[in-house]
Amino acid sequence: MSAPSAGRRAAETGTATLHIDWTLCDGRGLCTELLPELLERDEWGYPLARRGDASSRSDVAVPARLTEAARDAVALCPRAALRLRGGS
């Protein structure tokens, strides 16, 4: 049995999930600067979740203490490549 996805874990715990749409992203890295606890950049500059396997690194569980920073990252993303799901 595989580990639950970040989205499913977030839904179960009431936390938010930050989704990265790599088809829209151009790797500017602003989100990684705003959320260094959650995101890192790959060798081309695209954001990845710091934790998780390769198939789930576009969905990041956001702890409550970082929800406001995640909202800022979504609002400031120049390519609108981020979505925040769930949480309050």
C-alpha cells in the first residue's frame, strides 16, 4: 500500500495543500523564496516539494503556521502557477 498523497493527507487533517502547475511555471523561484520550509528548486529552477516522492512533489501539504505565506506565494506568482486548496 502506498503512502497517502499530500492532498489526501491535507483533507484528512484540515490543512491546506499547495499545488504547483508545472505547465504554467517558468521557474522564477519566487515561491521557493517565500516558502523555503516547503519548497526547493530543481536544477532548472522549478519548484519541488522538499518532501515526498517524485510523483507527488507538485502537491505540498501546508502546515497551518505557513498558510499565510502560501497565500502570499499564490498571489505573487507571476505565472499563476500555484493553487491553494483546503485549509481555512
